[in-house]
Amino acid sequence: MNREIAKRIQIAFNNDEYEWRTINGVAKESNVSNELVQMYIAENGSEIVKSSARNEKGESLYTSRNNYRNRSISERLSSIIRNRGA
């Protein structure tokens, strides 16, 4: 994968405006195809966390390990509780 494309995808995953991202959301923000985002996840799996919950449309949710680590324990627990209700 092209380094510029990988960097744009990485920036989208690290966007702290979002707690969790869909592949489609990352693709739109980084201006690449969903397939390239999926390829990035496959190649950089240790940097990406996949949620056990899905969004209201049934799509998988992801975040960067960096974003996940930077959340407080209370934010993580709150996210778990919110996601279980969905």
C-alpha cells in the first residue's frame, strides 16, 4: 500500500472526534475505497481495535489502539454500557 494512502487512513483512525469508526467513515474521511481501509486493517491489525459491538446499521466499529488507550477507564466502561444497549 502506498505510504501516503496509509498515512491518510491512519490519520482518520486517530481522529479524536470519533470514539469508534466504521470502514465507510474512515474511507470517506481519507478519500479512499473501503477495500483500501480493509487492506490497511489487515496489514496493521496490531494498531487497530475492533469493537465487539456494531453500530445501528450492523456495521463493525474500529478505533486506533492509540485512541483506545487514551480513553479513561470511565469512558471505556461508558462505551461498553452504551454499546450493549444497541
